[in-house]
Amino acid sequence: MFTPAITGTGVFTPSQTITNAELVAAFNAYADKTNAENAKAIAAGKMEPLAHSSEEFILKASGIEQRYVMDKSGVLDPEVMHPLLRQRGDDEPSIMAEMALDAAKKALAQAGKTAADVDTVICAASNMERAYPALAIEIQDLLGIKGFAFDMNVACSSATFGIQAAADMVRSGSIRSALVVNPEICSGHLEWRDRDCHFIFGDVATATLIERSEDATGAYFEILSTRCATSFSNNIRNNNGYLRRSRPDGVEDRRDMQFMQNGRKVFKEVLPMVSQHIAEHMEAEGVSNTDLKRLWLHQANKTMNDFIGKKVLGRTPEAGEQPNILQDYANTSSAGSIIAFSKYSDDLSAGDLGLICSFGAGYSVGSVILRRVA
């Protein structure tokens, strides 16, 4: 048995941002346009008018101030309200593979390794841009990595589930190392025309190199333990898929073909599940709340993170103990907790313990207990 370790991370951040002010202006213009086009139906009581959004509403509901996206022009166009991404030829790198490639190279550089040192690529993300061939295999090819690769999807928990899969393979000795990459173009599945959720998501890609601790060439985080859990729920759902055209109304612009959630139920049901999951994981590993120096949580909502942080630590987290990045990145699905870990982990000292946790649709929750070494 070998000890798995995180030896490098990387983050690809798109060049374009959308502020809350920009987003509100575009949404309100769309709402006014839609209300004008349906004035008779609204007057007859057959349709409810679309209400305006506001910067105050977004910040209070989520803690988000801006988001990075691969394309803002389409999102901010009241006639479009979704990203406009160029159709690429089959002989070109796909956009998600290109994003992951950037993050992967950064992770390898931080670890002081090259593609020759990697055995496996796991592309773990909430939305893949195609069914096959696997994006992971394309990323493997672009990096020049031998071995094998595969895709996996556990929605917002994909990164932690991917880390568990990689750590288990390293621990067993079947591989020496793995790259877990998380390319997320969440702007593509978000319904920008829905006031209740139009502010939630952003785009990003992250990568984590996991290898045997004995192969580390610098400071690293030993993976002490991983734990995953799922419990079926329809409260976060997207009904789009390849069977869409097989149904009579499948090609219609239906609301359920984009991100949907019952926010209140999610809040009520997920928070206890996550808090209990973390508590049980820590107890099983003999880790007390006073042992933890840092919590790197899924970046969905500031109120949710503050609640979980207080529940896990038994008190209000001090500055830096439970870092948030969603004010800048918004919810980036599986990548959120990895962004937080990548940006807020270098300052920990040898022996310090931390915990990565992600949670989301499924429901799903994954946690990783780490110890800083060197």
C-alpha cells in the first residue's frame, strides 16, 4: 500500500468577467422585452410578468459579486441570453479539453513533473460537451500521456469523487499518479432568463495531480482519507440528453432542459447531509474540530458555507479558516472547492490538517482529509 498525495494544482480562469451590474442590466432588458411582447396575456391574467433582478438581491441570495465566463456577449444580449461559442472542427481541440490542458500544465509545473510522470487522466465535471470520445482521452492525448483516461460525472461533487478514485488507485499500487481535471462551462447549462438562478454560475477549469508521496519533489498534502456519499433527489436537475429528439416535444425550448433547482429544499436538505457527512468522516479518522486548520468547501452559496463552517468547527470560522472564492468566480460546480484549495493552501505549515468538501446534485457529497507535509 502506498500513500497518495496532492503534489500540484492548477486553475484556468477565463479572460472575460460579468459583474452583477452588467448581468442585472441584461436580464432586466430581457424582462422588459418579454413583458412587452406578452402584454395582452399579462393583462388578461394568463401570464405573470417577469420581475426585475437587482444587484442587492443577487448579493444577498448568494454572496456572488461577479463571474468569469468563456463568452459574455451572448449572455448579455437580451435577444440571445446564453454564451456564443464557436463550433470547432473535429480536428481541433475541444474547448473543454483546451481549458483543462491549461490547468493541467499548471498543476504539473507546480509539482515539478511532466506528462511522462502521469499514468492516468480523470476528467471529472458536471457537464461534458459531448458523449464520446471521452474528454479525458482527448486531454490525455493533448498532454502526451501514456496509460489510460476516463470521464466521470457526479455533478458538483465530481472533483472530490475523482480525487477518491485517483487516491484509491495510487494507494493500491495500480498506478503511480493521476491528473484529475475539472473543466466547467457552467454558463452553457444555466438558464440566464430565470431571475431565481441567472446569477449562480461561472466558468473555470481546475486540475489536481495525485501521486505516491514518495515521488513528491517538494511540499505536498498527504491524503489521509476520502469519503463519498449519494442520496437520490430531483431538487437539482437537468433533463437535457441524447434521447431528447426521440420524444414529441423533445426539441422544444423547455425550461427543464437547463439547470433547475428547488433552492429552499436544497438548502434545507443538503446542509444537514453535508454537516453530518463531514462530522462522521472526521470522527472515523480521529480528527477533532480543533485539529482542522482549514476548510475548502464547495462554492455554491456563502450562507451555506458559513453554516457548514460553523457546524463543523463548533464556532464561527475565523478569517481564512473557511476561505470563499465564489464572490469572484460564482458557483463553478466541481471546480469550486479546488479553486479554494489551490489559492488558499500554501500558507499552511507541516502537520496542519485541512478538509476539502464538495456537494451538489444527486444529492452527492465528497470529502478529503489532508495533512500538509514539508
